[in-house]
Amino acid sequence: MVPDKNNATVFVVDDDPDVRDSLSLLLEASGYAVQSFDSALALLQSAAPNTPGCLIVDVRMPNMSGLELQQNLVTRNSPLAVVVMTGHGDIPLAVQAMKAGAVDFLEKPLDESALLDSVARALRSASQATHDAEATQMTEQRMALLTEREKQVLDLIVAGKANKVIAYELSISPRTVEIHRSRVMTKMNARNLAELVRMVLSLRL
């Protein structure tokens, strides 16, 4: 899934105006829409946390660090994919950021090609995350359409039970199981059994 640069926003957060300006110029020259902020708080007070895209943030900043900003975004379920910038002595912090879900970290002074590669990777990650979230929401909406009996049948289908076994466990006829199964497939918009199982398992995971 390759993001469209025209629809992709890169957010830059750094308390150093020279870094903000140079990154903005580089990214805009590469076709990205860019918004820059001089602090983590300024970004949080904007619409950025709810906007799919890429965040490039310095690890060390006054008042709220890059790691604290990242944790705040995780708490908000932000769709932003995070790339952290770090000084030479901050590698342990960068590793901590990666463990918390950052897509990449870059050492200062920044290498332009490495930066652009990281941004492209982060935007692919953000795009995939948004797609996955939408698919999960759709599956949840379809599950809500099922009756209690249909949910019981679905659970047993996903458990790998045959129609005759489902009929026995639910004390209904195999023909009734077939009817429920057909309705489940229709309501879940599943083309086949494998797709139905994948949908349910991905939701539960």
C-alpha cells in the first residue's frame, strides 16, 4: 500500500527552529505536505493527533519529551506513525521509542535519503494501520447484526466444528445449523469459510 504524497502529511516537532526549517524544506521539496511545531504540547493542541500521517519528533525537548509525546499519542489511539530523532548519546531512548511502537529512529545530523526512506516507511505503516482499523470496525458492525444463536454457531464454526457436531452441542437439527450458517456468511459478507474465520480471528486478536 503506497501512500499518495498529495494526501500525506508529515508533522515535525523540534524545539530547534533551524531543524524544523531544514526538515520542512526537504520534505516539501519531496512532495509532502508539512506542518511543524516547536513543542509537543503545540502538536497535541492541534488536529494532528487525529490525522493519519507521519510524525518526526526529537527525543529530547523541554517540558514534554518525544517519548512522552509518543506515549500520549498511543493513549489517544492516534493514527500517526512515529519516527524519532536522536542525538548520539540517546540511542537507549530511541530503542525505548521503538519498543513503544516507533517505526524508526534517526541519528542527528540527519542523512536526507535515510530520512525520506523512514518517512515513506512510516506513511506505509500509518496507511496500513488505518486500513486495519477500518476493517476491524466493519467486522464489529457486521458481528452486531448476528442473533445470539448465530453468534453461537459462528463460535463453533471458528472452533472447527462440523455441522453435525454444532447441531448436537446446540440441540438443534443439522438443517437449522445450515440455515444459521448461511445467514452468518451473508451478514458477515464472507465469500467463503476461510475468509469468515480470518475475519473473526483478526477481530479477537
